[in-house]
Amino acid sequence: MSSILRRLSGSRTIEDVTAIAPERRRNIRLTTVFQVAKIIVAGREELCILRDISPNGLKAEIYCRVALEETVTVEFRTGHAVSGRVVWTNEPFVGVTFAEEVSVVGILSHSSFDERVGRIRPPRLASDLPGRLRATDQDHDIRLLDISQAGAKIEIDLPFRPVVPCDMWLPALDRKRVLVRWTRGGTAGVMFADPIAFREFASWRRALAARDSGSRPTPA
């Protein structure tokens, strides 16, 4: 504490310095991470890259627009979700202050697993998009229900065997080779043969947003 007081004192009073020191200690407890998370803005779900986090806030790389003081929710791969408000932006980065202090270890260390495949499940975005699936040289209409970088859930009327290789097309996204992992009623789960890189995923989401708004997509 004495070294902090000497460095910070200058023209400040001792009362000023002792008030600053605890705040400084709190803010330096920063955990640097580089993982994909989900950010929810005005009810819209998008992916982001979590860059660093402290008990009081985080820095993330995003590809969607947010406004200062806007309320957002960040959902981690562990299944934990934290709400806060945007306190600064510097495209493509954003700073969020949490509504209340969190346990960084608690929200990062306990992973939720996909019971079907027994591994950490990447964040998924709820969707409602038309698409097309080609199986055994026949094209079929599908509806995209949710999607992640690793796979998707689709609505389809036709029965499929698990692990059947197919080609899938979605609006503004190039053809993707997929494997059908499970079927249930009129839905199926597909896994991408090659997971979608975050940059490609972000470009696709920008293109969708631009299409819906009638504008050109913003550059990455």
C-alpha cells in the first residue's frame, strides 16, 4: 500500500489516494481469454470473441452494432450469462460493465457439455432461415432453427440416417458439407465437415444483416 501511495500521491490528498487504491486493485484483476461467446443485444443473438474479463466487466470483439449505455447480455460457453451496459466502443471492440460483480473463475471454469457428443458445446444462435439440403443427388427445402460454428439444427420433412454426408446451402453462405448426426421427428442435427471460422461466420452474419436492411455489409 505504501508504494501505491507514493506513486499516486502527487498533488492528491491522502484521502484521495486511499480511495483510488482499492479501485485500482479491483480493476487490475483481469483474466485474458480468447474464446467465442454469445452476445444478446435488443433480443438479437450474435457471436463475439471474449478478449479479457474482470469481476466488473469485459472486453469483446463484436461484429454487430451496439450503442453506448445499451444493455447487453453475454453468454459464455459454460452456459453462464452476465448482463451489463456498454461503456465504450472502439470498433470492432466493446467494453461492458457488469450490473454486479461476478466470479471470473466460476463463469469460465465450469463447462456445459453436449450430452450427445460429450464435449464442450460451442455457442448457438437461434435462427429462422430457409435453406436447401442436397442428399443422394436430390435437393430438399429446409428451415434453419439454430446454428453454431460447428453445426446446426434444421427442420426437414424427410427422414435421414445419422452420419449421412450432405451439402447444405443457406442465404449468403457458401455451400457447406455436413453430416447428419441425429434425427428427431421433423428435425435433424447436422455437423459441419469443416467448422466455420469466426471471421467467415462474422462476414456471413454481416451479409444477412445488410440484406435485411437493404444496405451493403460493413467490412470486417
